[in-house]
Amino acid sequence: MDNVLLPSLAERFIKNLQSQEKSSFTIVAYKKDLEQFVGYLTSQEIADIREVKKETIDGFINKLLSENYTKKSASRKLNSIRTFFRFLKQEGVISQNPSLDVSHPKYVSSPPRIFTKLEYRALRDFAREDLRTYALVEILLQTGVKIGELANIRINDIKDASLFIRSYGKTPERNIPLNKVVKKAVDNYFKVRPSSKDDHLFITRTGHSLLIRNIRQIISRCFREIGIENATVNDLRNTFIAHQLRNGISIEYIAKLVGHRRLSSTERFLNLVKEEVQKKEGLGEL
């Protein structure tokens, strides 16, 4: 059979994703996973896709785990490989999908991290020292958007008391109401925002759009400075969801706000919030 060399097949798969108009986020994720897998196969002197067996893929997953990749991360890469092989079978390149016989690494999903009232206040107080940082933090805490959605906000996406969130990854586009605190934080940031042709809301001091890694660095610095350990930017989203549930907002409405496609994604916070309220009763609102 012709055209069974791995690099060309991986490229063909990526082009197929592009033709389906998959998000750039999804395409980049698949591309990185497959490049890593192809690199492993090359190290094993495998160039023909038909030579890949269950044991080969097992070897790749075990190598990831030996290199301190988390079981969750290795499991996600296995999903990418399975999707790749499913595509190859549909295209008639292979007759059997060896990845289906490979087991996912078993891992226990950690409960969502929710900031305490003290952590929440400390983060906001520290962020006030810089208007851009404060606007970033307030949007994350008061709207529950993802970091990628935040980086993608354009100036015209903010209208009156609402924020338009563009589609990102698997999360759909939507409109989110902005409270007075967020609106004021953004208005104050506009007063010091450098003039730029770039229409992204958040930009660097040289006028370029603030990238996801830039935002992560800014927020991580805030965590370090106020002594919040083992926290991620996504924990701000978790805190928003928990806060809404504490205030009695319906699960359906919260799911719509944060772009959850399945209610179960929002419902998993319920028991956590119930336990938190029982342990920390009397803390009041965030």
C-alpha cells in the first residue's frame, strides 16, 4: 500500500481536521500529540503505520509516565492516537485499529480547587496595584471564562453591561452579563491601555496581544506574591461556579454562563459546595 509513512499520514489527518473547521486549539493539540507519537515511533525504527501494534502504543504511554507525565495527560494523548487511527481505518489505510486494545492509565480526578474568602480577597487586593492585572483578575473571577477565552476578547466584544465570548475549543460563543465591579475595572484599564492597532482587549506594553502564557504568568505571579500554593488560573473559574451555586443560581443558568455543554460538568460542583458550606458556614459572600 502506498502512502503509509507516518509523517505524511499525520499531516493528512491534520488537514482533515482543518477541512472540518475544527478550532485552532483542537488542531494544535492533536498536532502536538501526534508529533510526539511519531517521534517515539521513529526512535523505535517504525516508519510504516501497519507495523504499529498494541504493544507499540503501550510502550509510548509507559514512556510518557516514566517521564513524569500525569496519567490524565497520558490518557488524553491516547485519545488523540485513537482518533488518528480511527481516521486511518475510515480512509482504508489500515484494516485494524490497534489503539482500541490499549487501556487508559487509571487516575483519580482531583476535586475542583475553590478559593477561600481570604484567598479571594487577597488576590483581588494584590491585583489592584496594576490596572491591567486587576481587570484580568476581575473578569476571571466574576465571569468564569477560560483563560483562552479571556485572551481572545476584543475591544468591541464589550458592550454596555455585557461581554461577548468567542467560541474557544469545545466551548461555544455566548454573551455574559458584566457587573459594576468588572465594568469599572475594565474602564479603568482602558485609561492606561497603550494605543495600538491590535484590537484585543488585553495587550502588552508594546501594543501586542496578551497571549495565554502571558496571562498565566501574570496570574501565577499574583499567586506567588500572596502565598497561594498549587493554584491554577482555572481555579478562578471553579471559584466563580461555586460562588454562583452558593448564591442559589440554577445549574442550567450557570452552565450557560460558563459554556458547559453538559450539565454534569456543572453538577460535579454541587457536592463540593455543600461540603464547603458545612465546613465554613458563616463566611458569607465572596
